[in-house]
Amino acid sequence: MKVGVLALQGAVAEHIQMLFELGVTVSSIRLPSQLNSIDGLIIPGGESTTISKLLYDYQFIDPLQKLTGQGFPLMGTCAGMILLARKATDLPWQTIGAIDIEVKRNAFGRQVDSFEADLSIPALGNTSYQGIFIRAPIIEKVNQGVDVLCRLNGNVVAVQQGTAIACAFHPELTNDSRIHAYFLDLITGDTVAKGSS
């Protein structure tokens, strides 16, 4: 199995390191042609406006939308979640639309408002998960076919639709590899692809 990390901008190295620790072959993806050589793609946190513009400039949108239609496994964290959403407020560029959600950018505030919270994510087991929120988005609307994986104070912060998952927080900044392992299980088919009906 080879997993790609979109390497246009953002927390690329942290995702790569976590995947290495899970024993996975990792590829930094900088061109659409490289998508053909991987089994799943992670879109990291970063600056959503910058990443979305680079996706457009490097002509990633059409190939990723086609792969989405084929059930290609995708994972987005923070800005990555915004880019996987069907709709994102105040984003001037097109999203991939892999998950039928509507998100609000920077909903938890600015950089200085960053925080950590213990999250309950039943799909990962009974042990709480440390969520690191940095200028995090909120999912304002979850449409049919999307499963909610986690809420924080009533706000949806992690979702899954088929083989695509997204979270508003930064799992790559923790020492907990469970979300990455869950994504790898989606790629291999060891985890049920929820929300695909």
C-alpha cells in the first residue's frame, strides 16, 4: 500500500512521519499525474485559500473529483476538510466535494484561539482522543449519506462518507495514530465504508 500526502502547502511532514511510523510507504504528491501511483490521499491542514488556489493552478480538481466518483480513499484535516467539503463559506476557489457537508472556515477563531479538547470518537474505541484545534472550521450542515464520527459541544468536527473522512482538528500533531490507522483500514477494506447509501 502506498499513501500520498498532498504536498502543496501545510502540515505535510507531520502526516508523512505518522504514516511512516505505521509502516506505510508514503509519497509526496505535487502533480496530478502522481495520483495514479497511490492507494489513498491525505490533504493536510494549512491555509485553505492557498491550498485551494494551488489545487486549481496545478489542475488537481478534475482528477480528484473523478477519483472521488470511483470511491478513491481521501482524508482531510482542518483545511483538508474544507477542501473535501461540497461547500465552504467565503472560499473563492472550487472544492473537491468528496463529502456532502457545508463548512464554515475559522469558526473557532484565530490562531490565538487555538485549543485542545478530549474527544469521544466511538469508531476509534472507548479511549478519548486529543483533538488539537488551530483556526479550525466547523461543519454547519451534514447532508444525507454522511456519518458523524465526532462532535464537540454539539458541533460536528469529524465525518465520514464512503471511503472519505475529514476532521476539523489536527491528528498529525498528536502522538495518537488511530485516525491515520482508521484511514488505512478504509483503504484496505478492513473498516466498513459508512455513509455510502
